[in-house]
Amino acid sequence: MIISGSSRKGGNTELLAEAFAKGASKHHQVEIVSVRDYQVNPCLGCNACFKTNGICAQKDDMVLIYEKMNQADMLVIASPVYFYGISSQLKAVIDRFHNPIRDTFHIKKMALLLVGAASLPELFDAILTEYNLCLKFFNIEDAGKVLVRGVKDKGDINNTDALNEAYRLGLTT
Ligand SMILES: Cc1cc2nc3c(=O)[nH]c(=O)nc-3n(C[C@H](O)[C@H](O)[C@H](O)COP(=O)(O)O)c2cc1C
């Protein structure tokens, strides 16, 4: 399962996610879940789900994503860099994993696909710190990363080797 974190249709994140999916689908069943297609509210922090065996107080599309997560053995996070972090739409989805339903998931591996406009060496540092902490917290193996600097406008990623890189990573996971 790939969660694509940009609302921009046909944007760089989506192209990168699709390239990964193309490679991975040679050996696996792959689904891309785009934040654009799901209404997921930020976590309220009420912890009601911990008293109701995972039933969230909010009635939104997150229930559909929980169902898909339940079937997945690998999770790929794809995001544009928004002010040195992941997009808020994607963060909302990830925060909703603060729910005991996550104990029923079978995710063994994760991969990370990131795009950003700047060419700054430190561009992805904050996201990588969070990613590594999450791997440790959930005891999940890192399957690899494709980190793409210098892509701003729609389609800029076509001028890089990143789509081939993502395809190859998908193929070998
Ligand atoms: C709200 C917002 C914040 C952004 N912040 C950053 C940033 O901090 N650093 C950066 O390099 N690019 C930043 N960008 C640029 C995007 O990361 C870049 O355009 C990316 O290719 C967008 O991916 P997409 O085509 O999948 O939407 C920002 C873009 C937006 C819309």
C-alpha cells in the first residue's frame, strides 16, 4: 500500500508513487491511496479509540484506510516537502494511526518517497528523523528511499532519474 500525500493531481509525488507501483506490481498486489481521494480529519487526541477497541470518535474516510492497512504487508509513504515536513494531509492520516487498531496491522516493511523544490542537502533531515523514529516504534524494516531535490512544478520529476530509481526500488521489494 502506497499513501500518496499530495493533493496536486499528476504532481511529482504522484508520478513517483506510480513509478514505484509499476515496479512493485511485477511481484505484488499494489494499491495507491491518495490523500486527494479521502477526507481524513486530524486526530482530536481524545483517546476514545483506546476505550472502544479502535472505534474513532470521528466518522470520516479513515475507516476505509484502516481496512486497507489491515490487508497490507508493506507501507510506502510518498510526500512533497511542505516547510521541511510531510504534507499536512498525510500527517493527518499518520496521526490517526494513534489508535489500537494498529495492533492488527501486519506491516513488515516501509519505504519513503519524497520530493521537494530546494536543492538543500538538509532538505529531508526532519522527515528522515521522524521516519526512523517511526520504524523503531513500530519495529518495521526500512526497504529503501527515493529522495528527490529540485523538483517544483508539475512534471519536473520527469527531468530526473528518480522515476527509474523508484521503479527499481519497487521491483526489488
Ligand atoms: C505549502 C507548500 C510548502 C512547501 N514547502 C517546501 C519546502 O519547505 N521546501 C522545498 O524544497 N519545497 C517546498 N515546497 C515545494 C514542493 O515540495 C514541490 O513543489 C513538490 O514538487 C510538490 O510536489 P507535488 O507536485 O507532488 O505536489 C512547498 C510547496 C507547498 C505547496
